[in-house]
Amino acid sequence: MRIWSLHPEQLDAKGLVACWRETLLAQKVLRGLTEGYRNHPQLVRFRATDDPVVAVATYLHGIADEADARGYHFDRTRVVSEADRALRMPVTDGQVAYEWQHLLAKVALREPTRHQALLVTEPRVHPLFVVRPGPIEPWEVVTRAR
């Protein structure tokens, strides 16, 4: 499960669809509707909020906004709450840098043209997040570059 801190506009099509599907699963987990993935590290930051379900729903609406901008149709009726557009969750600059490198590696393989475009941009974060100084988040499962 990868719930990107990065702005959805920076994801390739496959990454955007996967993020939508995986975050819908996260919503189900946070609502207690599935046995699997209950202890998944990506959920730590949502559980740290006052209302994890609203936080994940806000995240999902951000993904759906990007899908709309691309002309895709993601079924917002699957999101169980309205977005709290005032909600902000912290993410460290170390986490953003790690995810950026992870995304670049994935997109280089899947969509080389998009990869080239990303190389001349700076990472941005999903509107739900606000960047703070710090290392990679403790919940991240760090993998070696391939």
C-alpha cells in the first residue's frame, strides 16, 4: 500500500489509479471493515489525527480532484465523508524527498516521457499535507533503490 505524500498531479496514470484503490482500502481498514492491513505502517499518520476516517476521505477527495482534472472518473460515492479542506497533516521534508526518489524510479520504468518532465520539477505535496523539517518518517518502510 502506497499512500503518497506527493501531490497527485505528479503521479503517472498507473500510480494515480493505484493510489486511489489503495487509499479506498485504507478507508475500509480505518472504518474497521476488513481484517487485512490493520497494522499497515502507511496508516499511522491517519490514525494520529482526531478523525482518521475524515482525514483519509480528505486525502481521497484530493486524488479524485486530480482524476477530474485529467478527465478520469473516480467514483466519489465510495468516499464516506466530505473533505475537510482546512485539515492539514504534517509530513517531513525527508519523507517527501524519499517518496520523490521512489516515484522517479517507478515512473522511469513505466513512463519515460513523464519521467523526463518530472526531472525538471520540484516535488509538491498533496494539499492535505504541510511540510516540516525532518528525516524520513518512522512509519516508512525504506527499500533500497533498484
